Amino acid sequence: MTQQRRVILEELQKLDSHPTADEVYERARRRLPRISLGTVYRNLEILSECGLIQKLELGGTQKRFDGRVENHCHVRCIRCGCISDVPMAPLTTIENRLRGTSDYEIIGSRLEFIGVCPQCKKEH
Amino acid sequence: MTQQRRVILEELQKLDSHPTADEVYERARRRLPRISLGTVYRNLEILSECGLIQKLELGGTQKRFDGRVENHCHVRCIRCGCISDVPMAPLTTIENRLRGTSDYEIIGSRLEFIGVCPQCKKEH
DNA sequence: TTCTCTTTTGAGAATAGTTACTAATACGGA
DNA sequence: TCCGTATTAGTAACTATTCTCAAAAGAGAA
């Protein structure tokens, strides 16, 4: 656990905004001005493999990262692209239903809602 | 509706394999050897705006395209990356439940299952 | 058909996000 | 402390996609 890795983890856990890799990079740079973007990518990958953070491969062009690891869903704003958590029971019911009818071995699911966030609704 | 656009649409509707843009390009090239990759991307974009095809922005690095436009979900194989359809009622119930509790204006949802396809299971 | 205007094309350059490479540095255990 | 491994910063390379632009193809009017 290097200094860089610790800072990346801490900054991510501090936020609930599901930042992209370069947003994490900007924040980490305030504390470690010489950190490189490659280090941020590498450590985000390692931390998500260890299960300390979550890598979100949802719609949009960039990956996002989440300091919360419990199973939960997200809403993406179609206008500004921001992402929020949705407090909701996991989809185990649906997954189990699928297990009965599909030839696939079902491991999990990924559910994302699309909408307009309160801020963008206001500005309409 | 140019020759190129028609061929791209036909090839996509012929398949149920949710091809990536370069897979569509390969197929279109068999019928129009001089077609360019840019043309394929441009037309896939236009066709999905018209609602003639569906653009899938699911997990993974590449976008995929679907000749079926009805609302349905997908399973992605975690090993080989292939994608299949899941016959399943749309998530309107869940979406409506969320409409009551979220500040977002909910427009839709995107549900993807993760699993292992029959082929990969066999090869284990 | 022919003329004109708009759209689309092919080819290649440009871009964005991410990953890989490498020499130098930091870390951790004996 | 020394030594071997892991990690770093910096940069180059890569991949998927989008953009640019001159040339070609359509589409509609005469």
C-alpha cells in the first residue's frame, strides 16, 4: 500500500460523485503534485480487483469509479452525464427467474436508469 | 437511403449476434468492397437515431448494434464477451417504483446480465 | 435528360480514453 | 544496512470513434 494508492482510495471514498479517472487524478494531484495519470489508472484497477472500490462500466464513454462497494444501482442524467446512487433492493428476484430460463450461468447484473437530474430539470 | 446505408441495415437485421461496428464493416465489405469504416459508423449512428436499429452502450470497450428495436435485455458472457438476448418483460414496474422515490425524472433503464455462455461453460 | 443543390462517400487525419513500456525510485524483509 | 521486488513518473502506443474535406452520388425541378 503505497502513498499514492492510499491517497487515491481516500479521495474516492470521500466522494459520492462517481468520478472518472481524470477527476480522481485532479484530486490526488492536490495532495501529491507529482503523481501521474498512469498511476491513477493502475491503482484504480488494482483497488477494484481487491474489491476495495467498484469500477462502473456503464453507458457513456468513460469508466467511473465508486468508493461504495455494496450492490446498488445508478441513475445517469441524460443531459449533464452526472451519476447518483439509487437505494434499491438488488435484482436477485429477476436474476433467479432468469436462471431458470437461460442457458447462461448467471453471475450478476448491471442496472442503470436514465433520467434527468434535479439540477438539469430546473434549468430545463 | 443510399446503397451503403441499405446494406448496413440489411446485414445488421440478418444477424442476432449484436455485432460491433467493425464486425458490421467486415460484413458490409463483402458486398461493397470499397465501403469505408467511417461510413459504417456514420450510418449506424443515423439508423439508430431514426429508430431502425438500436445502439447498445453496455459494459465493455466497444459499442454494439442490434437489428431488433423492441425493448429487451441482454446477457454478456464474462469470458468471451458475446452477447445474447434475454426474453423478459420490461422493467416498467421497477422504473415506476423509482419514479416515486427519486428526484430524477426517470426516462428509461438499461439492464444487462453478466454470466458465462453455454459454449464457454462447456470449455470451462 | 440535364442542370443544380444537397447529401453522402472514401480516405485519412485527429481525438479521447486507456494501457503499456522503461528507467529510476521506493519499499519491505533478512 | 543491504538486496530483491514492486511501484512510480513520464511518455509512447494503442483502440475505438469522430472529424475533415474533396470528390461522387442522389434528388428534384425544368
